Amino acid sequence: MLRSGAQRLRGLPLPSLPLRGSPGRPRSACGRQGEENPPLSAETRWKDRAETVIIGGGCVGVSLAYHLAKAGMKDVVLLEKSELTAGSTWHAAGLTTYFHPGINLKKIHYASIKLYEQLEEETGQVVGFHQPGSIRIATTPVRVDEFKYQMTRTGWHATEQYIIGPEKIQEMFPLLNMNKILAGLYNPGDGHIDPYSLTMALAAGARKYGALLKYPAPVTSLKPRSDGTWDVETPEGSMRAKRIVNTAGFWAREVGKMVGLEHPLIPVQHQYVVTSTIPEVKALKRELPVLRDLEGSYYLRQERDGLLFGPYESQEKMKVQDTWVTNGVPPGFGKELFESDLDRIMEHVEAAMEMVPVLKKADIINIVNGPITYSPDILPMVGPHQGVRNYWVAIGFGYGIIHAGGVGKYLSDWILHGEPPFDLIELDPNRYGKWTTTQYTEAKARESYGFNNIVGYPKEERFAGRPTQRVSGLYKTLESKCSMGFHAGWEQPHWFYKPGQDTQYRPSFCRTNWFEPVGSEYKQVMQKVGVIDLSPFGKFNIKGQDSVRLLDHLFANVIPKVGFTNISHMLTPKGRVYAELTVSHQTPGEFLLITGSGSELHDLRWIEEEAVNGGYDVEIKNITDELGVLGIAGPHARKVLQKLTTEDLSDEVFKFLQTKSLKVSNIPVTAIRISYTGELGWELYHRREDSAALYDIIMNAGQEEGIDNFGTYAMNALRLEKAFRAWGSEMNCDTNPLEAGLEYFIKLNKPADFIGKQALKQIKAKGLKRRLVCLTLATDDIDPEGNESIWYDGKVVGNTTSGSYSYSIQKSLAFAYVPVELSKVGQQVEVELLGKNYTASVIQEPLVLTEPTRNRLRKKSGKDDI
């Protein structure tokens, strides 16, 4: 039964908001400062040519126009089909926060807020920016742990963030019911901004710096030209563009279809409620901080003398606008809203009334129910798109207001300088592929919306929409034996369980049910022999008369001889690590390139772009879905495989980093003697349809040797002990290879002028400011994951990049970046884990020597190879 307050909320007649079909005014849905800023008249000029054409006039598109023009690009044109802010911008709640659970997205939030703080002064346009701060509320012990987890991930960033106690919370937000509140996560400087006024200020700035903002100017056709430029067709005429950027909000799918792409986006309905004046709010002497009740799953902020609150209902109750995916966005939809549905959010309304009791007496004046666009994982898609030249996107923004300023700057820098200013692969539009179906997109969008405020654990898995069509040939064989992880559409074993063990997914901030099984898998590989499914690797075939020349230009390492493999890195022009790949020279001029699952199209796009821009005569083929991969590793790996092939696998004949085509019990494979475990091992590349048969043959052959499975968690523990770096952790577009300890793979003296070579020479000449080190530390029941703060002498001086438990020394192990002066072996620092600092020591790496190194040392000492 509803409380009296809820009944009052439910029974109140709704105001005359612009609903579906009504014209609506181009202002904030809540009538904030936007109504004081009438829309600037559209340009009457037209250009036949542009360097960049931006399609879509929401806050993201206008921000990009502003940043490109301000940075000096001369011909920036924005085309909007109706009027600026039409779509999702005009009705947004306008929340701004420094907080983000990720890492570099914090930089996007930071850049947005810093821009908004000075935009009014720069443009003369009122933006209605309020910065009362924000508090995330913890009412459970696990939520307090999450706050501690987020504190260590924020400590090495510029963002201010604090955990505060109940007394401080009540002082800052005196209208709260404090009965259940344990702690708060407080971000000074957070708040809210009027989306309409923000967009108009950005538009004024864009015009001030020379951009052309044209509306109404719907794009009707996009035609690629052989030189990589585009013909952009509108009712007003055609425009030749060097590049196009899709910032079309919930019309982004339609724009994508014009270039042959199906962007995995779906509009969802999001509601928020605005109250009339509440006497207790009006009586306050300062504005309330924005409140986020995470268990209640809603945000709440002051709106003039009343309150505004918006819930995120469960995936079962939330509503997706799936008809827009199948039938397209209704023509003319722009400044309209959906009918409100208070019943759908009543449980959150009641939670809000319990937390903020003055709501029980409040009258509703507005219920806003508008479309926002979700990608499957709730993160936007930002950057150049693989497979279509000079087509960029900034789409799928579930939180467009806080992302707009930072993403505009990020994309502008990338477009102007030829590389991203920092790593944001989590926003790469190429993280999706042909496996991302409409059904998958809807299932994940529902899940992502409903999970908006759930506890964010390390190693989190989300299960909606799985499995996709992209399962390996071993999926059916292994699915009942292990806990699977999701990797770019693939299912890959994380860890295996034995009879009697707890098989459930139990996320935790401490060691959990997979800790002991992973230890067993570690011993399996170190003492016997293990098999792992590596099919999710990205795999490319490159051949042609210019293949060697292209790869010599792309990679900082030398090109391996025919029949050999090496580890190579693609660097950016500024000398940062864009990618790490395994390069195998199979036959003269033909190469097999291997990359991580999450980097497949990210790396392929870079390679293809360089091949086209340089005019290289090569054929590049993505064979990721055609090949399966099995890894076999451990001291008995050679013994097991030798039973199944006539090829001599001895150390003298099949050397480390050699590659050969052979048959394993009549199944053709490309065998590379390499293993990310650092132990004796091979990776066996084969037809995907042969995976199950190959696996069965190997497992049967290894019974005498005690063969068994292992997963990626054990592999991570093994590679950390060997001091193997991982792309995306120890190295990415935030790091250069010298500070990452990759000198062995960087050949500055090779003749080819590879990308980044000159920048790297300058970096080397100037000297490094930080270095990657390996740390050991004794903890309580918790291990580093990466991105934790490193402390020294009472200050944060660096960050971990990845971590694990070392089953060999029974301590925690982590990679970390620290200042050069703190990088010597024996140096002690502290690692912050769940609110506690643990003493850590820099050790000589690797902790455990690799098998090839151990073998070489044995031979030097005169001992026989085992």
C-alpha cells in the first residue's frame, strides 16, 4: 500500500509539458536559465567544402565544433536537421560530476567541468552552472567498501574526492533521514548545468572562432569518394568534406546506415520528476549537494526551491524504444517527450521519500520522460570507425551533458594531431562488431540501465545477451566446467571448478571463490601441463609486395625472419604505445599478426589506415573468426604434443619463437612456440571448426602427464611473475615504451623510420620521469587489481597497472609506475587497498625466470635440458 505522500504524487494532474506532437520550446525541460537565452538565428551562408562536417547539433556535436574551431581548424561545419539541442539534450537533467568508476573517463569529466566553469565568461552566454558538490550515499557495508575501492582509483587523478561520515553528510544535506546512512562519497565541484544554455554558449563560441552551424539542414545522403573525402547531401545542396563526424544522438543509427554501418544503439526512456516549492528547501541558506542514493537507484538535486529526482528502474521495468530501432525515429521527432509513467518508477519514488521525507508533502509540477541513447555497455562510442575511411563518431551518450565538453576536446585533439590525447579504448566504436546484433544490443541496454547504481566490483561480469554467435569451437565442451568471461563477443574460461567446489559467480573486493581453483591451475602449468582456449585473439593475415615495408613502418621492432615470430609494438607519432602484436613471418612476404581480443578492430583500423595513406600494395584480411587457438603450456607440453605429430619438437629443432605449419593427429595447425605463461608452450592456430577435435586429441594424449585446463586468471598470475607486460595495463596510449620497460623490443637503430621513432629519440634524450616497477606486498585477503594509488612520504606518487596473488611466494604482486627516483630495487612504497596502505617493495624482475631463460642457464651450467 502506498504511503500518503506517494498517493498524493500519483494523484496529481500533470502540467502542460510539451508532449509527443506538440512543438515545444527550445529550452530546458525544467524552465531553467535556457528560457532567458533565445536560440541564435541559424546561418544563411553555405560552404561547398569543409575540412570537418559534424552531423548533429546536440551538446556533443556543438562542443566538437567549438573545440575544432577554437584550435584553429578553418572549415568546420555543423549540420543539424531541425534546431540545436533537439533530441536528448534539451530535456536532460543536466547533472555534472567529476566521479566516474573508470580511469581515463575521469579526465573527460574533469575537462567538461573546467570548460563549463569558464564558458560564460568566454562567450558572454549564461550557462546556469551550479556547483554545490555531490554525495553518493552508502547504506550497506559493501557499498562502503566500494567507496574505498574508488578512492584508491581516484587518488592519482586531479579529481577531488573524499569519504565523509554521517555527521558531515547531515550538515551538508540537513533534509536527509539518517537512519541507514553509513558513509558518503563526496565530490566538491559537482552539480548541474542547464543543457540548453550550455549548448547555446558552445554554439556562440564555435561561431566566434569561425565554425558554420547550419540548421535546419538534414543530411539526406553520404557518398564516399575514392580519395577518402565525402559528398554530404542536404536539401540545400552538397558539400565536400575531408571527414565526417556522426554526433546525431538517437538519429545516429540512421546516419550510420547511410555509410553501411549498423551502430549498436537503442533509445531508452528515462524519467525524472520535478516538484514545486518545498518550504524546507526554500528556507535553506545554501544549495543542497546533488544526492545519489545508490541502493534506491536515483539521483536527487535542488531545482530552484523544489527538488528534482530521477530513478533508474530495473531492467524488467525500464522501457526501451525498440520500435525506433526496427522502424526508425519518427519523422519530425525532436523537441517532444513520451507520456509519463509514474507507476514504473513508484518504488524509487517511495525510496526517495523515505530518504528525503519532505518529498512526502511535495507537489509534482513536471514529469519529464524523454529518450536517451544507450550502447550495449552504456559507454559512448567515440573515435574513427574501422572499415569506413574518414568517418568518425561521437554517439551513444547516456550521460551526454557531463561528457560533451571533454569528448569535444578529446576528439578535436585526435583529429588535429593524428592520435588520441590519452587512452580511451573503452570508448572505441570498434569494440563492437558483426556479432553485436539488435537482440544483443537491447538485452545489454536493458541490463546497463537497470544496473546503473549496482555495486561496481573488480572483475565484474554481466550476463545479459550472452552467449553471442561468436563462441569458440570449445564453448559447448567447456561451458559446464568453468566460469566464463566475456571478451569482445567471445566466451573465454576465466577459471575452472572441480566437483564440490563453489561454481557461482561471486564478485568481491577481496579474494573470493576462484582464489583456490586458480592456485591449482597455476600449479598445473608450473608442474605438469595445461591447456587454454585462446580463440578470442584478434588475427590478421597480411601479404603482398609491400608487406615487409609496411610492417617495418608500423612496428618499432625488426621484422622477423621467415619461420620466426616476435613481439612488436605500433607506436603513435608522439611515441606512445598504440598496440602490441605478435608478428609471425609464415612464408616470404606473408605474415600472421595476433593481438588481444579487445584490440582487434582498434589495431586493424590503424594498420588499414597506414596502408591506404602510404599507398602500400598489400592485402589485409581479418581472419579472427576463422581461426581457433589452443595454448598448451607446462614442463610436459612437448612430451604431450610430440605423441601427436611427426614434426621434431625438440629444443634444437623447434626453437623458442619459431613458427611452423604441421599436423597434430591429422589436424592442420600453425604452431608458434610461445606462451604468455612464460613456460614451455605452443600456441596452435587452426580452423575454428577443428577446435573441439583438437582439444579432445590433446587431452587424451596427455592423460599420463596429468593434463588439465587452465583459464585466464591463472595465466595472468603466471605472466605477472614473469614480468610480462600487458597492453591496456602496463602500456597504452598513456605510456611510452621506454618507461614501460620495453626497450628490448624497440629498435631505434633499425633503418626504417617507423612511426614514433623521432619522438622516441627525443623522449630518450630528455630522460624519463617515471618507470614501471614490479612490487611485492603482504596483504590481508586482498590483492591489487591495477589503478590503485601508490603512496610515498604521505603523498600519492604513482599508480599500479595490474596485480595478482603470486602463488609461488604467497604474496601479492603488482606492476606500478613510480617516479624514477623511487624505482630502484629495494625501494619501499605503499599501495592503497580498500582504505588501507600496505608496504610494498620494488623487486628485481622477473620474480620467476621464463622457461627459455631457465633452459639457457641450464645449458650454460652444463646440465642437460629436461
